[in-house]
Amino acid sequence: MILHHERLRGLGTLPLLLAVLWLTGCATVGPDYVEPEIAAPPAWHSPMTGGLQGPAQQAGELAEWWKVFQDPELSGLIDRAVKGNPDLKSAQSKVRESRARRGISSAERFPTLSASGSARKSGDSDSPRENELYSAGFDAAWELDLFGRAQRSLEAAEANLQASRENFHDVLVSLAAETALNYLELRSYQNKLAVTEKNLKAQEETYQLVQWRNQAGLSDDLTVQQARYSLESTRASLPGLRSGLEAAMNRLAVLLGEQPGRLHEELSEAGPIPAAPVLVAVGVPAEALRQRPDVRKAERQLAAQTAQVGAATADLYPRFSLGGSIGLEALTFDSLLSAATRTWSYGLSFSWPIFKAGAIRQNIKVQSELQEQALIAYESTVLDALEEVENALTAYAQEQLRRESLQSAAEAAGQALALARNKYDAGISDFSSVLDAQRSLFSFESQLADSEGAVSSNLVRLYKALGGGWTTLAAETPLENQGN
């Protein structure tokens, strides 16, 4: 239905004005979003052992957790990853896309203005005369958002923009952690290679000694073969370690957005495994949940879907639009700009879906179920976050206990090897005791190298589970026009 008024004087405009004033009293329909409360436990279930502390973190510790390792190489790699990682660039692009979509939703609240013009000639076969018609004009239209359809759409777009920003922050958290984990893996491989090469050198010396003793008639061929297979067994572990080191370097290069092989020269020199600090403050569960971008993202997605329910509900109500036009129409181009050719109109129109076989109400049900699914996803994300932190706390504390035991075992194995060699040289025991002691020492030292890397890696996983790092990295990598 369309109501038009061709003149602005008199009482002809009164019905239109009264209708607009009455309709402006209508309210935004649909549910108003209320952020769900986080049902977080007061403290972590895992015991605060192995250097863990429950009180809140220091201000900068979680924000720049990689600096606790005091390794400039690690800090530099994370900075380079933030600048070059393809996944992070994709997340930035998604934020810009969401911002543009928010702009589209915002534009729906404002009037539209368009210009048009035409020049036509017409005629028929019975008459040689040609008719001309020239026109030009401006049209304006404005849908009155009386029931909040456009407002709810804008709320959804704004929440989706915020969710995309939290996704960007989540990628930052994962990127920093993955860069650190691959760097620690690289250093662990270098450490294990050094341990293996040291043991290989000792076994080569033992093998030569056994050969000399065999040539002198002081040992038999069995002893020589035992020393040989022990030596070759250790040597056989080198290719796997070198392959692992190569893969870690290549993976680290890709995380930085560089081609595989670009970091080999820079990182070829072996370095120590960055050590974890003596004490680590982990805060309380509620702090971790507020900090984690994935939880924040799930909450914003729930807000967006709640607004979509309101937008769907608004389709039950009529849509009102104000429209108007001014223009020029003439039979000749020369007279187009004369006062007599001017035309204008304005009016109010509305449309109201009377029958759609229940499609609108079914769409409201669809959007409501999507809202329920978003709430379930949010609650699931909270549970997954708590689980990840609890597991990381336990893994970090228990790996430190394992490292302490391996250190003691490696020290005992070294002393046992020295005693076994002395007894073998004195003829008190056979060579098998030396081989057993060598194998045990190599095994414990190799496990110790693994454990030292695992302690630091588990701390990185703990910082990741706590949602650390994104505040500092996001500040260093600003998204343009974040406030728009």
C-alpha cells in the first residue's frame, strides 16, 4: 500500500505526519542479548607443584611469555612470524571483510538517493512524425526501522566483527606457541644429536680398544662383535635425528612465511634448550577464561546469533518507507530546464506479509535453534578451555619430576659405566657389563634431552592454554581502522 501527497500545503500532509509519529513509538522486537555467566571453579584442580603458583600472573609475564626463556633468538622468530605468517594474514583479511559487512548493515539505516535520466524517440510506420521525451530526476527512499530489523542486523554484524577480531587474536596465540614449540623441538634435536655423537665417539673408542685387545689375544671375537653392534645401533639413530632437525627447521621457516631452507644457515649452530623459569604463576580459572580468545570469540558469536533472532522476528511486522522524487520531463531538450517541466512527489508506503505459509515463523525457529547451538558451542568452548589448562598444568609439573629422575639416572649410569670399564680392564668382569652400562647411559642421556625440551614445551602449551601473548602481539600488529 502506498500513500502519496502531491502538495505540501493544507491539511493533506496531516495523515502522513500522524502516521509517522504514531509508528515511531514502536519498539525493537526480538530478544535482547545478555552475556552468559562463566561457571568457572574458584581454583585449579591440579596441585600447584613443580614451580606452579596459583596467584595472578605478573602484568607482563603472560602478555610476553616467551621472554621468560631469556632467548633473543626465540623472541626474534616470534616477531618475524607475526609479520609474515600466511594464516595470520588470512585472519587479518577476515577482520577487514567483517568490518565491510558491518558497514553494509549500517548503511541500511540511512536514506538512499539515486539519480536518473533518459532521452527517447518513438514513432510508428503510419506516420513520419517522431515523438521525443526527455527526463531527469532524483529519487530518495528511507525505510523506517520501526521494529528494529536493521538495528538487529547491525548488532549481529558488529558482534561478528568482534568475533573475527577474537579469531585474529586466537591465531596470534597459536602462532606464537607453534613458533616456540618448533624452535624448542629444533634445539631438542640439536641437543639429542650432540648426546648421540658424544656417545658414538665413546663407543668408537671402545670398539677400537676391543679390537686391539682381540689382536693381542686378550679378548675373543664375541666381544668384538658385541662392541660393533652397539656402535652401529647408536650410529643408526643419527639419520632419524637429522631428518627430524631438518623438518623442524623447514616447519619453522614456513611459520615465518618463508621458504623451507631459509633458516638453516641462521640456526645451524647448536644452541641450548631454553630453560623454564623456576616459578610460574597461573592465576585462577576465571582469569584464564576471560583471557582466552576462543572463549571470547564463542561469546561474540552467541551475541551475533541472538541478534539474528530479532532480525527474523521483525519480518512478522510491516515495513514502512518514506519516498520522494523531484524531476524534469519535456518533449524537447531545450525546454527540459524550464519551470513548467518540473515534477515532484512524496509519500509513505508499507508492506506487510499476510500469508507465507508459516515461513517467517519457521525462520524464527531456525534462528532460535542456531542461537541455542551457539550457546552450547560457547559452553563447550569453556569446558575445553578448562580441560586444556588442567592437562597443561599436570603435564608441566609431572615432566619436571620425570626430568629430575632422569638426571639422577644419567648420573648413576655414568658412574656404573666407569666401574664396569675398570672391572673389565682388570679382568674381573666380561665386556657385556660395559655394553649394558653404555647403552643405559646413552638411553638416559637421550631421554634427559627429550625431557628438558618437554619441560619447556609443556610450559609453552600452558601459556597457550592460558591465552597468553595476544595482547602484546595484537598491539604490535594493529588492524587498520579498528574503531570504525
